[in-house]
Amino acid sequence: MADVVTEHPVRQAPRRRLPDFGGRSEGVASRLLIAPGQLLMTFIVAFPAGLAIYIGFTEWTPTSGDNVWGAYHYWHWFSGYWEALTSGSFWHAMWLTAWFTGVAVGAEFVIGFALALLFLKEFRGRGVLTLFFLLPMMVVPAVSGFIFFMIFQVDGPLNQALAVILGHDVVIHWLDDPGIVMWSAITVDVWQWTPLMFLILLSGLVALPEDQMNQARILGAGFWHRFRYLMLPMLKPIILIALIIRAIEVFKVFDAPYLLTQGGPGDASTTISVYLYRAVIIDTRWGFASAAAIIVLLIVSFAGMFAVRPIEQAQDETFEELVGAETADASQSLEDAIAAEARV
């Protein structure tokens, strides 16, 4: 007699639902769950910004006798904003900061990219050298500023080393000459933060697809053509991210100019951060400094809207489009270049 197999219906596990929170819908429950995080971010961002805007409309200082909530007694509307907009020292600090940012970020990118290309291939001791090049980034900015403050002294090791190389005494006022002092501050920033640019670009180079590189090499493309028509197009999003990150950080630079010369001599190295520091701590003009800071925030935000557009465009592209469709024209140009080399 054949065994009779009885099939039992498979019971599905009950669908888990969010707690009803008193009969509320899932959308309401979700908003309740993220509400604490939103409130925390609002307090962290909106409260200081609102307080700065409020103080910017007043002439209040901590020495006025009233607390910050009584700053409305010193209300003067847009006088602080107008003073900042018509102040030559404010725009001079903005110009120095923009110039500092452009030169420092450009130098860090060129040096970091060159080092990343050198470290792309395996060689003995690469790990130790990579760690060595990353060490400056791990130094506290106050320590690096003090180190270069000693190096740039008139009788410091830099001038002495130049005297040994040139065979005569060298007296260069690295921190006293208004035409040189900004280059000294830029040197500190480049020394400390080029490793970050090097690390980001090296990570991007290592992640490039090897098959396309090998195909181009088999077709006879030299390093320059591979770099121009393959590496750069595929590294474009990473390069943009690295440049934007460093530009944002460098624009806020305070440590190097202040630790070296406190913004001097005169205002030769007064970046916008040093300028605002002087207005708050030395002049105790909190209302004016708040108004100037809001103007800087608006200018940087306006520039940032245009800076992040290339990154947003890159995020919309799929990986296949990035390594395929985007480089289709570049591949054709590469083949044309290889054919031109063959004719030569």
C-alpha cells in the first residue's frame, strides 16, 4: 500500500509593521522617528546662524553691559553690513584669501597628482614611503605653524642651508617682508595638506579599470595618451571632489597666517579668518564681525552652488556611462592619435 503524503500549506510570516503610535500612519511614524535628528541638526546649524544674523543688526559687544538677548538695545539695522561692504580692509582680506586658496590648492593638486602617479606602480618600500608622505597631514596645525615659524627666522635653518648651498650669507626676511610672507604661509599649508590630495588621487588612480589601460597599451598608446584620453576623463569626478574639499578648507585658513605673523606685517597676510578674529577678539566688535561673516557666508554659498554642479552631474551618471559612453569620443581620439604616431 502506497504511503499517502499529506501536503501542509506553508504559512507565511506575518508582515511586520511599524508601531502604530496611537493609530498614526507609517508616514507620520517615520517623521516622528527622524524628528530628534532633525531637531538636533536645527539646533546645531540654525541656532548659531540665527544668533549671528541677530547680532549682525546691532552694535552689541560683551562689554556693553547687556547680555546677548539684550542686544536689541543697540539695534542699527544694516549699518554693519554697509560698513563691511564699503571697507577696503574687508575686501583686501577677501582678495588675499581667494589668492591664497587658488595658489595653495593648485600647488597641492599638482604635487599630489605627481606623487600619486609615481606611487601607482608597485616598488620596494612603497608602503613605508606612502606612510612617510602622509605624516605631515597628521601633525597638529599649531605644531606645524610653530615648526615653520622657527624655520623661517632670519637666522633659522632655511637661511643657513641656503648660505651653505650658495657659499655666502643669505638674509631673507621670510616673515617680515610683505612680498614674501604670504608665500611662507602657503608653504606651510602645502606641506601639511598635499598628503590629503595625494591620498585622494592615488585612491582614484588605483580604482581605474585595468582592461582599458591594457587595451590602450596593446594598441601602442604611450603614457601621455593614456593619461590624457583615459585617466583624466575617468578621474574627473574625483579630481573635482578633491579640489572642492581643499578649496573649502583652505578658504577658512587661520592657523598658518596667524601663527607665523598674526596677519602681519601690517595686513599683508590677513586672511578673512584672521580679519574676523581681530574684529571679535581685539576690537570686540561682535556686531560688525557677525555682519561681515554673514556676507562671507553668502559669497561662499553663491560660489559653492556653481562648484558642486559638476559633482551632481557626475553622480547622475552610471558607472557604465562613466567608463564607456563618456570615453567613447576619447577612445576615438586615442585611436586617431595612435594612427598619427604610426604614420610618423
